[in-house]
Amino acid sequence: MTRIELKVDGATVSDDVEPRMLLVQYLREKLGKTGTVIGCDTSNCGACTVHLDGRSVKSCNVLAVQADGAEVTTIEGLATDGELHPVQAAFHECHALQCGFCTPGMIMQSVDLLKDNPNPSEAEIRVGIEGNLCRCTGYHNIVKAVQTAAGQKTEA
Amino acid sequence: MTATQDAPTTEPRLEIGRDRRRKEDQRLITGRTKWTDNIQINGMLHLAMVRSPFAHAKITNIDVSEAKASRNVVDVLTGADLAETQGVLINAWPITPDQVTPTHLPVPADRVSFAGEIVAVVVARSQAEARDAAELVDVDYEELPAALDLKEAAADTVLAHPDLGTNKSALWKFDSAEAGTGGDVEEAISKAREGGVVIEREFRQQRLIPAFMEPRSTVVDPTGEQLTMWSATQIPHILRFALAATTGMPESKIRVIAPDVGGGFGGKLQTTPEEWITVAVARRTGKPVKFTETRSESLMSAHHGRDQWQKLTLAAEKDGTVTGLKVELLADLGSYVSLVGGGVPVLGAFMFNAIYKFPAYHFACQTVLTNKTWTDAYRGAGRPEATFGIERIMDELALELGVDPLEVREKNWIKAEEFPFTTVAGLEYDSGNYEAATAKAKEMFGYDELRAEQKQRRESGDKVQLGIGVSTFTEMCGLAPSRVLGSLDYGAGGWEHASVRMLATGKVEIVTGASAHGQGHETAFSQIVADRLGVPFEDVEVLHGDTQVAAKGLDTYGSRSLVVGGEALVKATDKVVEKAKPVAAHLLEANVEDIEFKAGSFGVRGTDAAVSIQDVAGAVFVAHNLPDGMEPSLDSDATYDPINFNYPHGTHLCAMEVDTETGQVKMRKYTCVDDIGNVINPLIVEGQVHGGLVQGIAQALWEEAVYDDSGTLVSASFVDYLVPTAADTINYDVGHNTTPSLTNTLGTKGVGEAGTIASTPAVVNSVLDAIRQFGVKDIQMPCTPERVWKAIQDGTAGATEDTVGAAAAHFDPATDGEGQSQRHDGNSSEGAGQ
Ligand code: FES
Ligand code: FES
């Protein structure tokens, strides 16, 4: 067991964890941050995407001990004072989710994408979220949501 | 309580047809979701499954001692330990009375019949410890020869279940001459051989994996009077019934909850070994138990879909009028006949004739057992396979005749003025307008311009060629009239149930037996009820997915929720209004006959007196002043059994660029104009179409469950099973042409499966259309760059060894072993090359 201390969605937390525990398991099982989900075991689906010190990571690909001292933001910490983050609002507005299982990861990835590139082209968006799988939406409306969050005009 | 209002001067805005943003989004975008795997209960135990690495083997010994001794392991159970207590998995649709059906135990004790089958279960205090210990279970197998190839299995060369004596499970037939719905297909074919056109093709429907994003998960809590099961399922009600029927527990002691479910697409239309095992262990230990699968386990052992060989013979006159269609299918069931199993290809039986007026039709499907993962419904279930077959062969006919593929379709399709139309498969299509949908699609797509560009590229020998693919599809959805299901020997009905509860505060709670997993029922059903009761959209709450709340239901599949579940809701809502009328009359001191209900208000004809439905609900709640003898409740139930299916249709057009040097395909444009009847929420509909399209396109271009020679699934992770990403896909042009359905009050048709059903043939047709000039006749799906490149290179059938066989259908001696279409018009026999 290793003692870690980190900040998750603004709150400081500290736990003894097994060295092999994944960050996503830590978030879900120890902290109850079940908004972040697990969709695969090969780091392909992106469902587990969170921000680690401000950058998007697949939290199934990071050990909990690696997050020691870091700041983690999950989907549950994205809205501030009850106000949806613009990307969250755009996903709702553009109907960019159906079952919603990919949505937390997809939103966290999109936020990071827009941070790097506030005005991405459609192709840049598509490549930027390539590591996140969605089986429901066909991506059409997800791309539109990212464009909308970026303040771009979109056609139907 | 009586209120007098001015009669409304303006019509309130209707909810139906509005692009309401979804109610369910709020929790999903903020992570306040209840997935089954989120559930933690004090003292909960976790399971890990030990699975067979072999496709077919005898279990000779299982040594669990080391696993049992490891840290925090509570028990390790084998099939022998679980024995009778585990129950059995059922097949709800024996398609023939003499269907050969192997017994399907959750954990077999003596023999495994596919790689991934469970042989032992580790029960531990944590998931990690359970998984660690599963590695320590030592199983000795004696490998048996495995039936892997579908055609070889159909010949019974190797038996998937030796004790059954055959791999042939059932042969299901439909013949229009026998059924009295049309002529004799053999006659049509012989006639066409004399002086018409006969097209014979064999197509492969590769095996697919539904690949819902949320892995399956089950939690069972045996404490309390009822055993409670949470499961990532599409079918909580059917699950409860099957559990009761096979474990001896009374149905009333089982509560099944489908909380938030992360996609299904048919893949969660199943009763699974893992669910049965979780129940058995929970009952055995008296503790709450959880099992959540890994993605690899999911891809390997959650059911697969499609997997058919399709032999099609199309007879036509020289002017392109089709005179008959004969379909012979081989369908791979995998190692067991699962819940719907063999019924899936049978659903296709009604759809091969599609939108066309074929005078003669014969369909035969042989279902076959193999040593692979069992197959069952995957989005479209039987109908995409059928649509693929017919829309591919209609293209071949057009090619043979040298006419535009849309022209040959139009020559044969049912004209708008011919509805209602009874098809050669015996279904009555209520409404549709194929001309209008096609005209609109062509215009949106820029059909003529793209054809011109294609010609120009061809003439200039451009290294990037352009292909245009067509698919004019229809489907039957809204499963299903119970009598029809009965006539097909399906083990249940096709009705749906709804309840409407008027709360004291004037809010409305509705309960539906349909169980959503991403479809947006909360929103769409709220819109329907808001209009019919004249209450605000926000005031309607939709409850579902818990057998203790929604006591009756038949769940969500077959594009049925809106057209069957929605209709039940309409009927229950109308009953509420009828119950409220005498109360309103009483409160308004008027005659019931004079009461009119409009926009949420009961008025007295010819006066201004009115009372709102909310006030009536309040009056009924307090029950202080009701008509004599009136029951103090407005709540109403309705169970609706559909009278017919409904038949959405559409025209899909795909423009594909093919790099002839690399075989790379690039979708340039995709346009569809669907007729799904009246639309409740256009935003939700569009989303359903987009998602459906991509799944169909993925079958054409990327996805396949591939097994190696020893029966191991090679594509058992998202590294190898190519679910498309955002970078693989494009934006789609989605349009509508509306002819309301006549089989339900709202005039709606199903939409959940349309995109998937229609898109696959449009895409494959587009790829072929781009490279036909190289002599390419067929490419087996998925049309990978390698296959496309090979097809271009060898100029004939190309594209992998499998495909060579597939392209040239040498199954009729009448084609002189050439296996391609022949036109017997006195000219030398020509293959369908150009
Ligand atoms: S869970 Fe799939 S990438 Fe992390
Ligand atoms: S919304 Fe279901 S996987 Fe993306």
C-alpha cells in the first residue's frame, strides 16, 4: 500500500492504495466518482478520460500512485457553481449523446481539445476525439457540439 | 376548486414535432448516472469467470484448490458444484417444431462448445482478488475437433455437439405458391432462363459484434423479501420471467432493475450465463454479488450478430421486371440457440422482397450450430441481412441490363397509389411513397452531377474513381402483433403496457414497459403526454426499467418503443381524460355530454366555464366532492397489442471515392431520405439515424469478428475489432419524406434500426460502382483497402480467397459453372462485368 494525496474536483483526498490500482478504479471505487466509467481493458475507448493537471488522460492508463500530488478533474467537477461548462451545454444542445456512456470521456477530451485549439476545423475535431469511441451517435452531433462550444456556426 | 377561465384564443404550441432537448441529458453530461457497475452494497462479493480457451473440448479435470486458498476468495464453483441450482438459458423462439436445440447451461460441467464459455466461477471479496484467483484455476481439457466454418458445419463434417448427431438446427421455409401469396418461383426461374434474365449471386454476411459501450454488468442482492437484480439489459421483464421459469423462484420474488444502460443494439436483448451465475451465487452465499465483464470478455462472449451465407436467384424479364426471387440462407447460430437465435434470420424472410412487387418468392433458411460464440439480435436483426441481399442483387440486375440502378428499382417497386399493398411475403404495407423519397434524395445528393463527375473521372482514367451506391429499403418494425408472433412459434406476445398517474400536485407520472437505453423515451414520451393531456412538458415524469415500478412490459427492441409503447401510452392517457370528464362535469355542474376536453382544460360546450385537468386531479385526490359512486382515481392503464407492423422506408445514396492505387476508400457524401411517418422529436430521430448509419457503414467497411483456425476470436479487443472513430466518419445529410403510418394513432413508424438496415448495401454498391470497370464483380465485407486493392489488381472477383468463392456463385449447373448472370438472348453469354 502506498499513501497518496491529491486534489479531485477541488477537494483534497488521501488514501492508501495498492500500487497496481488504476486511477480510474481509485476514482470510482474509493471516491465514488462514478461519473467516470470504464469501457475497455486496452486503453482504446476513452470512456475513462479525465484531466490530470489540466491535460486529458485516459485514467485507465494511469496508476493511482502516479496521480499523487496532482490535480484531477472529472466530469463531476466540470460545472462550476451549478453552471454547465460550455462543452457540456453544447452536448445537450446538439443532442451529442444517446446512452451517455461515452459522454463523460468525450466531453473531457473535447474540453482539452478546445483548450489547445480554440477554433478547430471539422477535421481537427474528428482527429482530436479519435481516441474516444461512441457507438450511439455516429459522431455527427458530437462534432457539431464541439463546433458549437467553439462558437462556430454549424449547419443542420 | 372550480375555475373559470377564458377560452384560449390561441392554440398552444404542440409538443409533438418539436426538437425538444432531452430530459435525460442533464444527469448524463454531469456524471450523475446510475450504471449497474456503480452499485456498491455492504459486504458485496465479486465474481470472475474462468473461460475456456478452446472452441470445443472435454473438461477432464478442474483443480480449484490453489484459487480457493488465495486471499479473500470465498468460493470457487464449477458446473458440477452449481448443478441444478444454476438454472438453464432458454430459447424463446424455436423456429420449427423439430428444431435441434442443445441444452444451454450457464456453466457446463463436462464439455465446452466455444472459446469463452465459462467453466468455473471465482467468488471473492474484491474484483481484483477474484480476477487474480481466476488465473489460478487449473482446468484440464481434452480438445475435440471444432465445427468452425459455416458451410462445412452445415455439411456435418465435424459436429459442434456430438450428442445431437447433426449441426443442422432448423430449416425454416416460406413459399409464396404454398402460402397463396404469389406464384411458383421455380417456374419463374425456368421461364427466365428461356427468354429472360437470371441473376445468381452468393453473398457473405460477416459476423459482427454489437459492441455497446457499457460492458455488461449484473448485481444481485438476495437480502430482503424480493431478490433484486440490477442488470445492464434491454429486457428487464423478459429477464424476470426467464429467471422465474428456470430457477424455480416465484416471479413475485424477483425484482429486476435496468438502471442507466449504456447502449444495447440488440446485444443486451439476451439472458446471459453471467446473469444466471450471479443469481445462483447470491442465493448460495446470501450476499450481494456483482459481476462486471471486461471488454475482452464482452467481445468474446456477449452474443454476436449476422453471420450468414446468402444464395440469391433473381428471375426477371428483359425489360427488368422481376418475376421471382429465391433465397437460400445458411445462418450461423454459434454454439447455442440463444434467446431469439434462429428467429433473427427468419425476420429477414419477410424483407427480402423489400419494396418490390415480386410475383413469386421462396425463402429457406437453414440454421446451423458451430463452435463459435452464439449469435442473436444485432441492430436490425435479420432485416439488414435481407436488405443487403436484395439491394445488392438489384444492382446486379441493373448492371446486367445496362440501366441506372434507380431505374430498375422503380420499375419494380410499389407505386405510391398502390398502398395499402399486400406483399408476396404476406405483409400488408400500409403507407409509403418511394417515388417522393427517391426524388428528394436525388436532389439533396446531387445525383446527376455526381454521375457526371463519375463519368468524367472514368474517362480521364483518374487514379481516384468515384462510385455511387444506392439502397432503397423498407423494414418491418414495431414488434409485434402477438398473433403473428404466435403463428411463428415465438414464445411471447408483442404488446406493450403503459400507466398514467395523475399526482395530487397536477404533475403526471407515466410508467412504460419499454425500457430505454439511450433512445430518449423520457423526452419523447413526455412530449406525447404533454400534448394529449395539455400539461407542461416539464410536468411529465417517465418511469421505466424496474419491474416493481413498471410491472408489465415487453421491453425495448425491434424499433417498438414508440410505435407500440407510445400507442399504449396514448390509450392510457385517453382513459385518464375519459375518467376525468364526469368529475369535471360534476365540478362545473354540467352534463357529461357537454364536456369538451382541449389543451388541458375541460370546458362546457357553448359556455366559458372550464376546469383544468390539474384541478380535476386535485379534486379527485382530496375526494371531497366527487360524483356519487365514483372511484377517487384518474390513474389508468392500457395494454396495446399492435394490429400490424409498420413499414418505414427510405432512399439512401452514397458517393465513395476509391483510390485505385491503394484501395483506400473515402466516403464523400451520404444522403438519406427516410419516411418514418410522423416525427415526435426530430432531434432524437436524427440522432437515431446518424448512429444507425454508422453501424451499417461499419459493417460495409470495417467490422468483422474474425476467428482463427482453432476457433479463437482474434478480434477480441478494440485494437482488432474496428468500431469506427470520429476520424473514420463524415457528416450525413438526413432528410425526410412523410407518409403517416396508418397502423397507430400517432402515425409514427420505427426509426431505431433504419439507418443500419439501409446503409450497408448502399456503401458496398458505391465501392463496387467505382471499380466495376476493372472487372470487379464483388468484394466481401468488410471492404478493406486490401480487399479493394486486390479486387482492382486481379480484375475479376478479387479480394481475398474467401471472396473469390463468394463472387462467383457456382451453385447452379444452368450457368455452366460460370456462376455469373446469364442472359439467354442468343448472344454469347456475358458475365456481369461492366
Ligand atoms: S477504459 Fe477504455 S480507454 Fe480507458
Ligand atoms: S452516447 Fe452511447 S456510446 Fe456515445
